[in-house]
Amino acid sequence: MKKMIVVSSILAIGLAMSGCASKYMAKKYSTGAIGCVSDEIMIEDEKLDMLGYTTWVATCKGQRYICSHLDDEGTNCKEESK
């Protein structure tokens, strides 16, 4: 039982830390794809699946971009249609 609590705690900490890291990485990836510097980008709706495919919405200067990243394929961002 103690082992299960320790493992659960480690997983919870890891997930919390990955959220901070993923926002940083999403901003970094978005910078090259949408042409804004990271300080101008706001990240929302981040999702990461079990295969490492990441999606998010990046907003810069009032424009929203739907973005995705997979290590083997790189980053792709497209302007959100209105």
C-alpha cells in the first residue's frame, strides 16, 4: 500500500511538472510556426496523447492558431477559421 501511494505521488508530481514544461515547449514550437516571439504567445487547450502527439491553441496579436506537434513530424500551426 505504501508503495502504491509513493508511485501515485510521483506520477502526480510528474504530470504537474509536465504541464509547465509543455506550455514552454508549445510556445517554443509555436514561435517558428506562427512568426511571433514567445512573449507574445498565449497557450490554451493543450492535449498530449499516449503516443506523444501534442495539440494546443496558440494566440498571438489577437489571432488564434490550432497547432500540433509530433517529434518525427515537427510542428504545424494553422490560423483558426472564423
